[in-house]
Amino acid sequence: MRKMRWYQRVYMVAIFGFLYIPIAVLIAFSFNESKSRTVFTNFTFNWYKNLFSNEMILKSLAVSLVIAFISATVATVLGTTAAIGINSLKKRTRTVVMGISYVPVIDPEIITGVSMMLLFVVFNTQISSVLSSILGFEVSMNSFGITTLLIAHITFNVPYVIFSVGPKLRQLDRHVYEAALDLGCNPRQAFFKVVLPELTPAIFSSFLICLTYSIDDFIISYFTSGTVQTLPIAIYSMTKKKVSPEINALSAIMFAVILSIILVSNGIDSRREKRLSRAARAEEGKL
């Protein structure tokens, strides 16, 4: 038994080392005074100072954050609504719809990116043709930009929300909803007072997943952004020349922010579970 525990510890150390040592090296070299990627010379904050004075990176970061927050919000609302609708279907129909919804998740991103690019090109051509026939002269439209980027991000985020909220819906006790209706709530009140509070942790987790995927996405954004640069596209364009230590600093900040969000989310979930368990024990004590 002790030997098994020893092997388990070695396995866990190896796995976490494989995952996080590269990130630790990246963070360490973001404080390296030299541009060298192999030798650490002196500790400095210069690359962080340079980062916040680099207009191109800051503009790309702002675009990524705006796109991420808007697309994550819209995808969370659409995905939650879709999950509720799918959950109300018959079992066989629900299985088919869930299978279809799973296709965008397993589909290679390059296929999704190219297909959406072609869709926007065809749509742009049709709109231009209609406007030209109405106005009597040729109209050319550039359909790629913030709008196409938003549509693309919302599209690939919605399935993740469905698969996060769907299982939580199936775990809910339907009798609680029916009891709320019997006690005088209309369907809308019963949903917002009974169902939605139970779905809140799954909805919040879905939002964070969408936010992370949207900020991180490169391939689909590359095909649908046009002249708009998101942060991954900006970093890719910079790496064509040489990897600047400013990218290390930016990556370290992004890692710290995402880690903080995850820790806060887990802390909220943990406190919520403790409150529910204390309430359950209090109810048992009354009985």
C-alpha cells in the first residue's frame, strides 16, 4: 500500500511538473534583463513597463477582451436557453440534438474557421449583389471585422455552454419546480426563483469557459477577423520576426489573471456548498 502511495506521489509530481514547469520558466524569463531565452542575467521589471507602452499589444488585448466578454455573455444566454429547450425534448430527440450539438466541439478548428470564412464571403457577395441591383451601381462590401469575429466566437462557444448546463438541468428535481407552481408561482417566477439559482454555478462556469476559449482562440479568429487583430493574432505576427520578452510578460499577466478567476470561482462554489450542507444539517436537526 505504501509503495502504491509512493508511486502515486511520483506520478502526480511528474504530471504537474510537465504541465506547470514551462509556465514557471516563462514567468521567470519575463523578469530577465537580457533578451536571451537561455540565460538569466539580472532581475528587472522593464519588459512589463515596455508592455504597457506598446500600443499594438494593448490595442489587440482590448479587442480580445471586448470580443471575449460580449461573445461569452451572448453565448452563455443562448446556450443556457438551448440547454433548457433540449432538456424538455423527448429522450430520443434529445439524444439526436445533443449529438448534433457535439459536432462543432470535435470538429477541427481549421475546418470551422474556413467554413465560416466562406459563409461570410458568400453572404457578403449576396448582400453586395442585392444592393447593386437596388441602387443601380456596383457596391462592394468588406464583411470581415468585429461583427464576423463576434459571430464566429459566439458560434463556437454555444456548444460548451450546452454541455455544461445540460447535465445540471438533468440533475434537478422536477418536483421542486412543480411544487413552486402549486404554491402560487407562475412558470416565469418558478424558473427565476427555483431553477435559475440551481443553474447559476454551471452558468458561471460556462461563462468562464467561453471567456477563456475566446481570448485564447487563434485559428478561427485568423480566418474571420479581416484587418482586426486579436491578441493571439498579434502575438503570432510578432513571433514571425523574434519572440520579444514583452510576450513573456503579457503571458505571465494573463496566466495570473486566469488563475485568479479560477481560484475565486472555486472559492465561491466551495462556500456555496458549505452553506448548503450547513442548511441541510440544520433542517435535519429540526426534524
